[in-house]
Amino acid sequence: MATVQAHVLVDGQASGSALVLPEALSLWGGLDPETGEIIDRRHPNSGEIVTGKALVLPIGRGSSSASSILLEAVRLGTAPAAIILAETDAILALGAAVAREMYDSAPPVVVVEADVYQQFYNGQSIAIGENGVISF
């Protein structure tokens, strides 16, 4: 088991099975907040469910409305358990931060270095502890 320090955008503790996306995803039009399903039919992970997963993606894509989709997914209980990024994404962080404020619940959002990011794979068990410490 490896342990690394991530850069924290939204703090929190969570664990889940990794869902690694090979490319960016816009939550606006790309994620159904009612089901947690990736609905962007052009995305390689179309049809997969993010609910309760450690969602690993390079960065979000597109609309600033993506934060509202994440907020709605948190409200409905269909959000990922955690979001791990290769690059800082202020829009995803905003959605999680607002969810924490409004619902006292949100996935932690962290950014890892490229060499760490390359070590994640689908189905891998990932836990995010206090202050962005990731175990996998």
C-alpha cells in the first residue's frame, strides 16, 4: 500500500473503488445527477456510475455549470465519494465547497502529481484521509 500527500482543494475523508477516466469530463451534460451515470455518449466511460467511487480524472471540462451538477449529485446522494485530479479544477472544487456549506456533505477534491496520477487504475481501493493523505 502506498501513501502520498495530495494538494487539497476541498478537505474531507472518503474511500472508494477507483473509477479512472482517461479524459476530461464536463459534468454539465456529461453526468446525470439523479443516477450518477456518465451520460456523455462521446466519453469513453459513458454508462458508468460515479456514485460512491473515487473518481480519478485529469481535469473537468467545460461549463461553469458543472459545479451545480456536482452540488445536485451530492444532494441526491449520487456523487462520487472523492475526486482526484491531475490538474487544479476550480469549478469542481466550487461545487464540492458549496455542497459542504449547504448540505454538510461533499466529496474531498484533491490534486496529485503526474507520477502519482499514473499509478491509479480502475477498481483500486483508494482512501483519502485528513489533510489530503491518500492511501492506495
